[in-house]
Amino acid sequence: MKVSYVVHVSGKVQGVYFRVSSQQKAIDFGLSGYAKNLADGDVEVFVSGEQENIDKMLIWLKQGPELAQVTKLEKKKVDNQEHSFFSIS
């Protein structure tokens, strides 16, 4: 059963390839959705897919790519909304 989450990632997450790295991880885990920069310097990630793979993505998001410094991660399960791919905006 597929599920969806909106994840708000705070810290040093812009300008460190966080969105691009998130896209690659999502593809690796078979997830769809998006990653986008927010005006406050945080990143919003929407993921949809199997819970097991989303759990793997959430673990990765807590750390992010090498240059990132994640200080806070908030996740919220939402109604499932499948996308055909994982985009960056």
C-alpha cells in the first residue's frame, strides 16, 4: 500500500545539493514526489511510495548529503498523492 508524507527539513539545507541528492535517493528507493526550497531557508520534501522505502528516505533525510547540517525534521503523513516522477523546484 502506497502512502505519502510531507517532510520539512531545517538547518543548513540550501546551497548544499540537498534537493538534487534527495531526488537521487528518492529514485533509488522507488519514490515519487518533489523537493523544493522554502523562503525561510528550509527544504520541503514530498514523498510517495511504499512505507518501507519512505522509512529509508526519512532516515537519509535526517542526515542529508555530506555538506548539509540537518537540525530538525518534521514529517506529516498526508493523503496518498502519487506523482509520475520525483521533481525539483
